Amino acid sequence: MSNLLLPYRWKIIGIVLASSGIGLGIMYIWFDFKFKLPVFAVYSSFLETKWFATIRTNFAEELTLILLICGLSLIILSKEKNEFEGIDSMRFKAFARALMVNILFLLFSVLFIYGTGFIVMLIINVFSFLILYLLFFYCQKREKKEQ
């Protein structure tokens, strides 16, 4: 599996992108950061429904998600600085655990959260798997290091 992963330097780029996404997300949520930008939309439904149109929108939301998804994905898909025996097994276990927890999170959301809150949960679900994977993987790695 290690030969399918990106070189370690991509992990550093991923950390920069994810950190930028977190910073932009904080600015958007706490300081109401906005920047309007014309974008091409396949489908848009604000005041009126449009198909294949250029619309003007606050691009901060999209940019935050793009930075988080790309950054976290690069962190996950890059090799560790020091690869060791058994790391592929750790990656698989972290993947399986993250998938199970994320499915439970999604099922909980479907059963108990309604309205706008459900939309928020779906947005969180976009990158929650990536965060859970990183948490499980680095916790396993720390446990192995302490042994």
C-alpha cells in the first residue's frame, strides 16, 4: 500500500491547506468574513432556480470546504516521515474505525436531527471521515511509539 501513497512532502502541503481552511472557517463563522465572486453553477436555487448559469455568491464557504477537503486528503494520502513495519495495518484499522463511527454519526443525524440542523450535519459529514481517520491513525501510532 505504501507505494500507492504520495511522498512525505505532500503531507506538509496538506497541513498548510488544512490550516488555511480552519483559519478561513474561523474568520467566516466568528467574524462574518465574506467575499463575493461570480461562479459558474450547474444548479442554483436561491431566490430563483437556475441551471447552468453564472451567479454571484459568497465564495468563502466553498473555499473553506475545498481547503479542508484537499488538505486533509493530502495528509491522509501521504507517507509518514518514517514508515515502519505494520503501518499499513494501522492505516486499515484507522480506516475501518473511521468508517464505522462516521456511519453511526450519519445514522444518528438522520434519525434525530431535522431541518437546517440536518443540512449542517451533512456538511460536517463531508470532512468528518477524514478527521476521524487522522485521529484514529495518530492515536494508534502514538500507542505503538509508547510501547
